[in-house]
Amino acid sequence: MRLAVVISLTTACMLIAVEAGNFYQDVDLTWGADRAKILDQGRLLTLSLDRSSGSGFQSKKEFLFSKIDIQLKLVPGNSAGTVTTFYLSSPGPAHDEIDFEFLGNVSGEPYTLHTNVFVDGEGNREQQFHLWFDPSKDFHTYSILWTPRRIIFTVDGVPVRDFKNLAKARVAFPTKRPMRLYSSLWNADDWATRGGLVKADWSKAPFVASFRNFSGEGCPPGPPRPAAECGGTAAAWMNQALNAASRRRMSWVRRRYMIYDYCADRRRFPGGLPPECNRTAHHRGGAAR
């Protein structure tokens, strides 16, 4: 998997594992009727959106801490108003969640990659990026590494965000609730593109996003346990951090492609930035540009 290139992980099996391969075995199609389809003998999954409905799927397995990869090709052409999501989440209103969202745009304008972290139902930790490639032309690998110490978001093996566990400083971090992988394609033209000023062009529907090579490893649901007790490669990846080369690559992305950082938005937080922003400048990797 591409994430292994960045943080030097091995590739043995886990006690709870989803090997890259068959969507029939790995996920359930949860909404959208026949707008969600598994094709090519389980190797390809497509989600579509029309004026009536979007569509979505979820993983059959839950993970408590995990290493997740999926390859995704986004809606091509005029994707304004659409949102394609790939995220981990626990159920219920006081849920935990780790988000990748892709906000569509008019033809020729870039997608916005939106990331967020929710703990106990509270988010407000948004960071957004433009990508350094057209994500609708081909498949690209999007990865989440969730450990007790950090959450690393990567794109084609390049880290874009490293959200650290600063619980000792009373910064909330997800450590208790198992999560499933969820993905969806839906209509958000009331906010997704230029704050809702640009609406979906339904003459271009159906809008289609494609997925392949979903793989995941993680500890089974239950009380948190030492990595060694999870089996497989957990002992290798559970304690991983970015090395110097990976931190340089992340800094490059954030300097050149970050367009919003909640840790730089003093107008939003007139009473003071959230504590994780104040404690560690390297946590946010630089102000939005």
C-alpha cells in the first residue's frame, strides 16, 4: 500500500483485516438503490448521484484504531454542488469521525479536499486543500492512519495532515469508539461550491465516482489494548510517526496547496484559537494560503 512508502510499515495480516480486493466481501451498499453498484467481479464500486438521490456504502467490519487505504476517481467535468466522502465514523450523535470530503467544482476549477476530526460529536477542526493533480482523471490513493497517538491523512503516499493526541492538554482525541469506513456521493449544492453560489447542473447527471482497492487493518472492537495484542502488523504501525522526509513533503503540500486552516482563523475564534493550535505550530504545519 502507498502509505507504507511514507511511514515504513510492513504488510502482514491483522487480526481484523480487509485485504485489497473484493467489495462483495468487504462492504454493504447502504443507500441509493441501484445507484451504488459493485462491478468487475467485486474489484470496482461506483456511486452515482442524480436529482432524486445519491448513494453510499459502508465497511462490514469495525476498527478500533486502523490503517485504511482506498483508491478513488472523482466525478469528472462539472462536479459543482457534489460531495464525495470517504471517512471513518462511529454511530450516534456523540460520535467520533475522521473525514476526507471532496467538494466538487465547475469544469476547469480544482476540487477542494476537506478534512476534519470529530470527537464526542464535536468537529470544527477543518483543514482544506487543493490537490496537485486532477483527481477525476485517474484513480488516486487516499489513506487514514488512526492510532492512539495521531491521525495521519495521506494522498498518494504524501501526508497532508498529522493530527496529534494532546489529551493531556485537554484536547479531545478519538480513542474509545470503534469506527466503520463510510463513503457516499450526495448533493450539497446549498454549500459545497463557493458557499452554495454555484449549483449542481443536473443536465450533467448522473454524476459518478469510482472506487477500487479498499484495504484496512485494525484492532477489533472492545477495550483498548496494547498493539502487540492486536496481532498482525499493529505493533509496527500503531506507534508510527512521520520521519523527517515525510514531514518535509507535508510542509510542501501545506505551503503550496492549503486553502483553509482552522488554526489560522482568528476571526472564527475571537476568544482565542483552540488549544492544539496554540501548543504546537508543527501541528498545523503553517497558515492557510
